[in-house]
Amino acid sequence: MREHLGGLPQGSAAPYTRSRPLPPYRGILAVDAKGFTGHPAIEHEVISRAVPELLKTALVRAGLPELWAERKFPASTGDGYVLGFDPSLMPFVIHPLLLTLQDVLTDFNVMSHGVVPIRLRVSLNVGPLPETDDEFSGNGTARNDTHRLLDSRPVKAVLASHKENVTHVAAILSDRCYEDAVAGGYTGRHPDHFVEVAATVDGKPFAQRAWLYVPQPSGPLYEETPTATDGREAAVREDTHPAKKGRPRSGRVDNSAPNGIINTGTVHGGQSVENHRVTGDHVAGDYVEGNKANRVRGFQGDQVRGNKTRKRS
């Protein structure tokens, strides 16, 4: 190994130049407290100390004390916590740990009068990560992606839209984590408990297929059609969901609504239709008013103007 020159750190080996053994595969668990920066500064230390203690309590209750005792590259992120673990335990981390963490947070938020309530986003991933037994241990793409998933729009939307007195945990799983542990049948939760999403992060060139799991939902789960982000299309493959396999697929979908409207996207505001009769050689089509983008909100009924009856000769 080359010695450091002039106190400068040694440069890393160039990728793609020679073969080297992969680092050990690790499961990665990261949690983040919702609305941390919105709390007064005096409460930040309380939350930072409480999050790992709550996670430890949930692990013990879920029958996984060894995961905490043998955790790899543990680190506080200020408003959260991250650790690595034996990937063979991933099915148990998904269930029962996430459900147990929901129960622990419920007890904490109900019984801890005068203390700021804590709601957590949870991200789970798996991949090769180096273990160097120092503060730089566990750095790599799998860990970076874990934190990106934790900050992604779908999992943030769940805690924002679900009732704060009911839903205390919202989890997002990487596609590989889901495929290996859930779709593979190793987790004590049916695939129908999970919702496929396109995980994107505002301001970041990140787009991945991922899966939401909410142990105690109190609102609609986040569902979004994958769109191109920074020139890349989110990799979402509907036909790989176990609950959807075997359904016939067609290359084309035809929608028909004589004298009406079909909404395939989201509509904000009202809509109206003007149906004109055929007169001689002139044919007038339907005219649709209203803005159509993303989700359907507000009035969804059709407003018909004009005469819809046809004269018979």
C-alpha cells in the first residue's frame, strides 16, 4: 500500500481498471423525524436523542435485540439515524419491526405529555458496503440511495396527508429489498400491503422504482404515474407485481364516452361539454373546459350545454 505523501490522503483506486472483491452485502435501515427543522431549536437535541432509543426499543420488542447489538456503521443524522445489519434479517425488519415501531411511537406520543411528538419516515435497502471500522465505514451507492429514498416525495406525502394521531410510521423499500424479501415470500406481509411508486427527490437527479408500506394508514396511499425526471424515466414495471401477474395485457387502450368525458389524468376544477349536431357538411366535436393535470379534485360531473336531441327527418 502506498504511503501518504505530504499528509495528503491516498487516492482511491480507479474503477473499471482491475477486478476486486465486492464489499459485504448489508441491509440498511435509515429513519428520519418528520418536521425536524420546524421545531424550536431547544427541542432538536431531545428529538436527536429520542430517535435511536425508540428504534432500539422497537427492535427489542420485535425480538431483534441482536440487530441493535451487532449494528454496523451506526450514525446519527441529527434528525434521524442509520445503521447496517445482516441482510438475512431483512424480512423481520419489514415485519414485525415496522409495525412494532408504529406501536412504540404511538405509546411515546400518547404517554409523553409535554414532549414533542415524533413521527418517522423509514427507508430500507440492501447492497454492498465497505466496513472500515471508522467514521467513513459504510459509504457507498446503496447507502446514498437509502437516504434518497428517505427524502423522496412519495414517503413524505404519506406522513403529510395521514392523520398525525394515527399514522406515526411510513416506510419506503428499495425495489431490490421488495423483490428479495416481499415478492420472494419471506416476509410475513402480503404484497398487497405495499404500493409501487416512482421515488423522486426534488432538486436531485434521482428516480427509482420503490414500494411504500404504512403499518397503520389513516388516509389514501400515495400513487403517482412515473414521469421522466432529469431526462431519465422512472423504472416502474407494473407487470412484475405479484398481485398483478397473469393479467392479460394489451398494447392499446381505447376509451369511449359518447356525449361525455373520460378523465385519465387529474382534473382541478369543473368540466363542461358542448355537443353539437351534424348539420349538412359541418361537424362540430366536443369542447372541454377546465384544467387537466395530475389528480382529480373538486367537481367531477359532466356539465352539458346545448341541445343533445337530434331531429329525425
